[in-house]
Amino acid sequence: MKFLKYFFYALITLASLFVWVFPQLLRCFCVEYDNFLEIKPNIFVEEKTSKMQQDSLIKYVENAKMRLKTFWGSKNGQATIIFSKNPKTYQKYAKTTEGAGFSIGTPLGSWIILNQDGLNVDVIAHEMCHDELMTKLGWWKTKQEIPTWFDEGLALMLDYRFVSSQDSIQRYNDYRNEVSYLSAIPIPLNELNTQKDFFGHGERFTKIAYLTSAVEVSRKISMKGKKEIFRIINKTEKEGKFEF
Ligand SMILES: [Zn+2]
């Protein structure tokens, strides 16, 4: 009986700790009980989102899925989409006010949180690409092995906000030009391995970090084709070691 009591206390403590450390995770799990409507399976919009925005979201999600399929060959990620029309709600779910979209990936599920600026194909395809990579490798391997620069650089291959060219060599040149406008010296990749490295030094640094990452990934694609990217991902999946 005593054991049961301690077990119960331990469980409560663990659950409280979980909620305290990851409040936004709990919110994502319970999105259907918050002020959201499920307008399609796994697509939630905040209450009072206009019909026009709802229709746009559905259309953009479909287009983003097509973009994923074209690049990856298939789409296996099942992230739930949460659209917050109110910036305060976005902050509650994404734990940040920055950016137009935010992905939360866990071993128990994935969520893509969007604000008004995220209501477009580029942002949705970008976040879906993060989810696709995690779905392919699993949560642990992605967290342990995949450097943030690769994850972000890859997502930019499906996000045409900085560079829209579809020709692989042109895309690489355009990214190189974009980064050279902002910085004469590129950031070394080994300084962009973690989320903190990447996002923790202000807006300008993060923009250079995005472009630097996209230069690296697009360079590989322009030289060896997309198949080289999938060879690297498959090798990471099999051997548990990322080598670019
Ligand atoms: Zn990203």
C-alpha cells in the first residue's frame, strides 16, 4: 500500500515537472479542448478565424504537401497544424513571438504552429520538411545527430522566401549572393550545430545562419543531385552517424 502511495506521488511529481518544463507541449496535446476548430483532420484554427483564411490554409497545406512529395518522393510526416490568428495565442503555443511558423517534434507527436505570417506555402512546406526529417530518422537520432544547419538548410530547399530559383545551380549561386550581401565572412558550420548556436545570437545572425546553411545544402545538390542528400539521410538512419 505504501509503495502505491509513493508511486502515485512520483507520478504526480513527474507529470507536474513535465507540464512545468514543457507547457506548450501540453497545450499542443490538448489543442482540441482549447478555443480551436478542427477544419480538416489534424488542421486546427483558432476560433473566429475568417472563412477566407480557413480556405487559404487548407489550400496552402495541400500545396505544401505537393512540394514535400516532389522533393522527398513521398510524405510520411503527420504533424498536426495549429493556426493561431492572435499573436498572443501563437506565443502560448510556440513559446516565442518570432518567426512565422514553429515546429515541435516529440517521440509522442509533432505539431506545426503558424501565425498570420505563416499563412503561405513556403512557411508550411519549411515546417513540414523538419517534420519529414524527424519522421524519417526518429526523434532521438534527429536530436542527437542532425546539426541545426542541416535541418534548416534542407527546409530552405522547400521554402522559396529567400531564393525562388528551381534550377539547382542557380539556387546555389543565389544563396551565395544573398549571404555575401549580409556578411563577408561566412559563419563556420561547426558554430551552427545546435538551436542555441543558430537562434541565440539575434535576428541578423540567424538570417546569416539560414543563408549559410542553405548555401551548404544547395551546393551539395548542385554538385551531386538530391539523391546525395537522401544518401546522407539514409546513412544516418542506418549507421546512426551524420556525415555531410
Ligand atoms: Zn526551420
